[in-house]
Amino acid sequence: GNSVTQMEGPVTLSEEAFLTINCTYTATGYPSLFWYVQYPGEGLQLLLKATKADDKGSNKGFEATYRKETTSFHLEKGSVQVSDSAVYFCALRVGGGADGLTFGKGTHLIIQP
Amino acid sequence: GAVVSQHPSRVICKSGTSVKIECRSLDFQATTMFWYRQFPKKSLMLMATSNEGSKATYEQGVEKDKFLINHASLTLSTLTVTSAHPEDSSFYICSASPLRRPNNEQFFGPGTRLTVL
């Protein structure tokens, strides 16, 4: 079956620190990979995605590269801000938009000023 | 654009009663809507996939008679938790896939917190 494993939090960093949240996956097919972010009291929002190997998704200073050889999609940001505090979910989808997503457990990120 | 709403945002009910949760795509038509369940400190688990005008497809282990899904239109899907019990208490989240962008992202609702006493 399909599964996503991501580092569990909470992850606490100081403002302007470098961020890495690890994500690895197993999939029966050739998945698309996603990072979603959930701010307090809000629904999940797509942060970035990649649909094929070596693709790099990026948004709001966050980046993640689809690594087929290591089945990974680690999320990085060079300098985090307090406003980045949220829960981050790594997810995959095998197939098109008519297929549901398989999520990791989520990583709670806390950025201290 | 691409806003998905859920109603209610929170609901508390007595054991044995049924609860209906609505999921609406406000500014787009959705080919497919999805229902997820989120346990504390756990990932979102896909419960079922619903397509307008057809029966929902349930994931393994999800009781279709307990979690009734109706996708009456391209903008509305409902999840009814029948004869709710405390173990059904959870955070229920829907998402919708736009009609004209079937391979694009899913847009998520803000979720509904169900507490069964």
C-alpha cells in the first residue's frame, strides 16, 4: 500500500533558522507529492507539489525536491519566520485528481522570535 | 477562488443520534469530493471518495452504513454519521477537486469537530 512517514514534532526553531522537515514515502505506483500547511484554526492549504522525479516544488521560500532514488520529499526553508508556525503535512497521490491523498502524521513547527 | 466550506464547524451530540456535516465548494464545481478523518496527533485518513450522482467509494475498514455520504450536486456533499458513539468523535475534513482541473490540487474545507457524549 501507500504510506508517508515524516518526522514528528514539535519542531522548535528560532527565527531565521534553517528548516528541514523530512518526508519519505512508499507507493504502489508513480505518485505526485505534496506539502500541505495547516495554520491554527484554518483548513489545509497546498504549500507546494511535485509530480515527477527531480521536480522541485517551491512557494513562500519553502522548497522540496522529488527524489525517486531515496523516495523522499524533504521540506526546506532557508530562514524561517514566526508566521511559519503551523502544522505541515507531507502527502502523496497515485493517480489523478479523482484519487484521494495519503498523508503523513504532520509535523508541528514552532518558531520562536 | 477555490473555497470549500464545511458546516457546522463544531457539533456536540448524544450517543445514538445522527449528525450531518455539509461540504460545499463555494466558487467552483467539484467533480469529486473526499472525506477525511483526523485523529489527534495522527494523519488525515481518507474515508471515502464521492462523485456527483453516484455512490461513494469507501476505503477499507470504513463502515458505509455508519458514514453515509450523499453527493447531490457538483457543489455539495454531505456526510452523515449515523447512531454516533464516543469513538466517532474526531475531526472530519472534506476536500474537493475542481471539475475543469481534474489533475490539479484538492481544496480543503476547514473541518468539523464532532464530539459524541
